[in-house]
Amino acid sequence: MALYGIELPLFSLGPGPVREVVPRLQVTGAPTYRPQGKILLTTVNVWRLNTFDALYAAFSRDAEIVPEDVILVRGQTVRQYRRESLSQMDASKVAAAVYALGRTTGYPEEHGDGALVQYVAPGSPAEGRLFPGELIVEVNGERVTDLEQISEAVGRSGGGALLRLTVEAEGKREEVTVRPEPVGPDGRLVVGVVLVPGLPIDLNIESDDDGGPSAGLMWALGLTDLLTPGSLTSGRTVAGTGAIDLRGRVLPIGSVEHKVRAARRAGAEVFFLPRENLDEARRAGEDIELVPVGTIEAAVRYLERGTA
């Protein structure tokens, strides 16, 4: 019987929990308007198979068995994959906030103090020291009021000098040190992060243990709806998936077929998705309106006018 517990180089993918977005958004410092309908984000269950699980998955309509190299890059552990996935989720929240605040407030011209980490480049000096969602509030003991202070401090750190950064996350502060490194033919010093101005509001987005970048589109739609008078959904239940970037583009993701099934079971009438994933979504064979978009703005326009 011990053979049943042997792990295999296989993973199973299937429809995961569906989350209502707006109740997971806590905003202080700006007026909010509760929508009439629902905006749902979709997830995928991902788990490594043992011999027993593989037998069950082979006969399950909801389970897609894939080799481990579809999930893990060479040499990556499940723990490392999970950590990277959670970091991608945090990066998606920042990108969603940048879009929604840019559409509904004077951001980024009107911003709060500090520099918010949106992305950390793998292999960069900042990897493992800074994380998406952290707010840099001081650099070398000086209070940060705009992004230029960080750039200037990096530029002055020639000769291998360390930067002392005070960062804030979840109400706690800590000091970290990062040593900028030269890149490119001109030897420009970099830390390896993408920063955006501090937000002019207090915002908390609760994602539980969900990971990956694909909730970005729905975070952006939910926050935009919450900050906009009236209701974008007009009482409808809409769901979707899609990674986003700081330019407001919606980028392709994986496992769309499973997410479409999960959305339909949750009662969604409309499903937003990246254009590149439309064929896969159609294979789900669900009775739901599929709305492919290339930008967050296209999805908002659809909700406002019924067309992307």
C-alpha cells in the first residue's frame, strides 16, 4: 500500500475556488461606491500527484494531468514555485491599483509618500530582499517623497556602497540593505526593481493563499468599480482572468479552460479573458459570454457600454 503515496513527476490542474473581489478590497482615504452586481476572480487548483491521486485524476472530468515541467522550471522546488506565485499575486495587486487610481483620482501626479515596489527582477540585487507590495519609506535615512530620490541614491552608490532602505509592509517596518550592480555597456547601476509612486489612499487587497499573476484584471475591475459612482456591472455577475502590466495591457495566462468552468458554476454571465486565450476558453464548452480584451480599459468600456 505504500506505493500509493509515491510522488510522481506529474501535476493535476482543475477548477479552483471563485472569489468575489469587492469584499476583499479595503479602502481608506477615498470615497467608495458599493456595486450592485458581483465581480469574480477565478483560480485553478494545482497539486502534485502521487500514485493514488493520479488514478483518481485519470477518471475526473475536472482534472488535467500535466508533466511537472509545465509547472516547475528546471531545478525549481514546489516551495520556490509557491513563493514566486505569491510574489506574482502581489505584483498584480500593485498594477491593478495603479490603473484604478489613475482612472478615478489624480494619481500618479497626486501621490502619497514612499516608493511602492511593483516588480523585482529575478537574479537582481533586490531579489530576496525587496518584494512586490512593499513601500520604501526611507533611503539612507532620508524620507522618500518621490521616486527620484531612489534613483539618485542608486546613482551615488558607486564603488559598491550599500543602500539602506526602510520598507513598510502590513504595518511593520524593517531596514534592508541592497548593493546596486552595474549593467549594460555603460555600467549603469541598478537595484533590479520596478517602482511606482506611493498610493494616495490606504489600500489592502486580501488574496488569502491564492497566487499567480492572473487575478490582475479582476482586481483592477473590482477596484475601479468600488471607486466609481454607480455600478459598472449593472447588477450582473461577471468573472474573468488575465495578467496585467503597468501600461494597462491584459496578458495571456494558463489554464483558462478550468477557470471558465469554475465561473459558470458560480453563476457568472460574462467572462473576461486575454485575447490570446479565446480558443482555449471556447473548448470549455460552457454557456457563458466570453469577452476577449487586450487592455483593462477595454473591459471597463464593455461594462459601461456593453461592448469592448
